Amino acid sequence: MKRLLTVLVVLALLGTGAAFALLAWQRHLPDATPPSTAPVSLQRGAYLAAVGNCAGCHTARGGERLAGGRPIPTPFGTVFSSNLTPDATGLAGWSAEDFWHALHLGQSRDGRLLLPAHPVTNTTLVTREDADALHAWLQAQPAVNAPRRAHELRWPYGSQLAIAAWRALFFSPGTYQPDPARDVTWNRGAYLSQGLAHCSACHASRNTLGGDAGAADFRGGLLAGLGWVAPSLHDPAEAGVQRWPDATLQRWLRDGHVDGHAALGPMGEVVLGSTAHLDDADLAAMSTYLRALPEQAAARPEAAEPDPRRVERGAKLYAEHCASCHGADGEGRRDESGALAYPALAGSRLVTQGSPANLIRLIERGGYAPATPGHPRPYGMPPFAGVLGADDLAALASHLRQSFGHRAGEVDTVQVLRLRAAAAAH
């Protein structure tokens, strides 16, 4: 925040002319990308829209598909997604060039700079050919009248000057450039993961201004307003898959469930709306890229000596509420087919992550893997928010993080209350 405020103060001191110069610079970034000469395929556009999970953000709960209006919490207030249907309140009249500028330059048809909640640092990497196919498909969808809802951002974050200052610090347009030292499969996986699938939109490590180290930043961080943490994809102890067999990761990306590993919370939505739709070649490419990410241990707080009374209380709660499904020793439980229906908690990365946020959210709200063609009837875990108070949640989470051979930090009541407050604030 200080960095952005410093930029704004400097601009104020320099005068109105400097502010207009900054806006003019950001609104007229050079773009030498020629229009695509490839035939436009609606089928290709539909596939790209699924890979990018466009409907995930641009469909409000209970609303018309792609008509926007979904609230997106940020540390700076709430943003409401736009209407992508070809209605006058959406993309009616938008040319392929207009749409390309929105993806590549983060600029609306009327010249406005789009808020960084639109993952422009990712979509700028998309090729013109893919942008044109996506535009054609969106223009072929049913039009829905859904006027844009005003964003609810604290001053000055919604102003064009603040957006221009943010972009000057963190955004540089440019399509994906293949790495010549890597093969075609790795480069395809990098293009998907960094670009249209925008993995770093969640898994980046963001600073106080929401800036990151680029589209290949997967160091993880708290998802503002959701109470979940997107764990690091560089750390095998968090969410890194460097040591997973290729077939295991491909199945997990496609089905959302494999060998007791389930996609839960926001990641379940990503699998259902995006990676479950990948074709075999792109599934293999994304798996190749993610498995090749460099390993880097995430920072972890020093585990304090556990409070024996809290752990004892948590053990009683586990026996009462959890052991019947997850086993007395956290070993999990298999169904009639021999598959691990209820995951093992012993050795679970979700349990032992540096932050207990996901574990607490899972206990509170329950866990439901996505229902996909490869795993159509997943087992679910009921929510315990109405059963366990903050003290009990802290005790149960502490027991899980200190049992079954785990040596993760314990959880206190204050942490639970802070996570609840952060989620309730949005």
C-alpha cells in the first residue's frame, strides 16, 4: 500500500500534467501484434472458454451463465464481474480487436483501464489466434441483459489513476514466448498454466498492493475474503507435485480425486470448471509443466510446544466426530471397491501446511470434491461450523497437526476468529 500511495503522492506533487501523462501512457501502450489469419473456430473458442473457466468468475450464483455480477473479494474491496454475453450491457458491438485489447492490454472498449481483478498479467500471454476464437464463441452465446454493478472499492483503488500506477509497477503486456531450452509439451503446459488457465491468479505470492512476481509466480498466498490459502506449487510439502507420478497428476487434474487426494474448496471449482475439460494432449502438457516447477520450501513459522490441554481436548473431539470415517489413527477408510473413500489424515499435506487456514475452513464448511465424469459420486464431509465453536475448532485442528506423526504448529482460538472475521468481511 505504501508503494502505491508513494506513487500517487509523487504524481500529486508533480501536478495534474504528470497524472494525465501516466494515464495516457497506460492507455496507449504499444501493440504490434497483427490480426490472426487463422480460420476462427467456435469449437476451439468453447474449449478455450472452458480451460480459462470464464464462467467461473463471470456467472453470479443463481444468475445467467456468463452474465457477470459475481462478487470477487479483494483486499481493497469487492469487485463485480462483467457481462460477457453479446448484450448491450455486455460485449455487444465489441470487435475482435476490442476483445484482444481487453485480454492483451487490460483495456476496455471505451479506453478504461480494467481493474487488476481481471487477471491481465495472465491473459496478456494469450495468443491472438486464441483470443479471436474465444471472442467469436462469446459473441455466439445467448445475450443476457445484465447491467454492470458498481464496484465497492475503497478510495483510491478504483480510480483510473490508481490503476495506472499499479500497472506501471506490475504489468507489462506481451504474449507468451516459448522457452527454446524446453520441448513443445513443456511450453504448451507453461502457456496454459501461466496464461488462459491463470494458475498464478490464486497461487501467486502477492504483496500489499496485490502485485506478484509474474505469471510464473506460484509461491502461494491467502485468498482474500475466502478464508482459504492457495498453497505453494513449488513446495512438495504444500501443493507441489514434483514428486507425483505423471499419471497421478493427470488423473487428479481431470477427475479432482486420486489416491485419497481430493480437490477441495476453490480448487474443486477450478477442476470442475477448467482442468476437467482439458484434452489429453493439454492434460499431459500441464502435468509436465507443473511437475517441472523448481522445488522451493515455503516459509513456515517455528512450531511452538503444544498446549497439552488443547491437544487432549482435540483428541476427544476427533474420537467423537472424525474417527468413524478417517480411522482411529488417521489412516482413512476404503469403500467396497478398495478405493480410499475417506482420505487418510496421517501424512496429509492439507493438515500440515504452514498455514492452518485450509484445515480450519474444511472442518467448518465441510469438504466436497467436484463431481466429474471420472469421479461422479464423490464422498463428502459435512460442515461442523454449527457443531464446534472457535475453541473446539482450534483444539481439533491442533490435535490433527500434532498427531499421527505430525509436527506442525498448533492452532489457537484467536487464529480461528481472525480467519472467520476475514471471510465475513467480504
